[in-house]
Amino acid sequence: MKKMAIFVDVQNIYYTCRQAYGRQFNYRKLWQHLNHEGDIVSATAYAIHKGDDGQLKFQDALKHIGFDIKLKPFIQRSDGSAKGDWDVGITIDIMEAASDVDSIILLSGDGDFDLLLLKIYQKYGVETQVYGVPSLTAKSLIDSAAQYHSIDEALLL
């Protein structure tokens, strides 16, 4: 049975699903689907901590499904812009997991991860899969993954 590690860029998935479909991603359905494909040895969701009730309920639901949650504080800059992305943290965790699993599954549309996927494939021969909203996923990310799965009706709430 293949060993899989799942990494979720929560902000990216939330905003792309909302923008493209006006709906939310169904993490439970994804989990059920992947559980049939192999053994999920780790699953991490990377989120921004704003501390509101809806967000806390969402995080509890993810934990209940089986995800570990990593939180980073939401930072509002003095110019009104906001900071809070997990790209470096996700990259480090994927690099560390790649030698221990058969498949790395990334949920994100962020093209910044394209080099990472190519690197772990070259270095470890690990299978790479990406789940993303087709219209909002960088072509370079789609091209860098061994398998690309579009987030569509079947994976929405």
C-alpha cells in the first residue's frame, strides 16, 4: 500500500474555491477518496490564525477528519496590506517528508511550489499530485506535478 503525505495551503484553497465556485472545499470527501488509494501517513493543513469562531470550528473539523493544523498569526501591516503565507513552512515540511513516502499530495494553486515538486521528484523519485481549481492554478504547478486533479463539483460542499 502506498504511503501518502498531504499538504494543504488552506488560504489558497479557500479563496480559489470561493472565487471560482462561491463554495467551500470538502476536506472529508478528499480524505475518503485518498484513503482508498493508500495509507495517509501524515496530513497537514497550513492556516492563518485570526481567532474568529467560524475559523476555530473549521480547524476543529479538520482535526476531526485527521489533519494536523499549523497556524501562523495574521499580520495586518500599517499600510493596510496583510501578511500570512506558509510557502516556506510547507516547502520545508514537504522536503522532510519526501524521503519517507511514495506520494506527496499538495492542495494549492500557487506556482511558487513548481520547483519544489520537480526537486523532490528528481531527488527522491516520489510521486507528486496537485489538487487545485483549474482556472486559478498556475500552469507551471500543473506541469510540475506527475498528476493534476482539478477541484470541481465532486470536491465541493
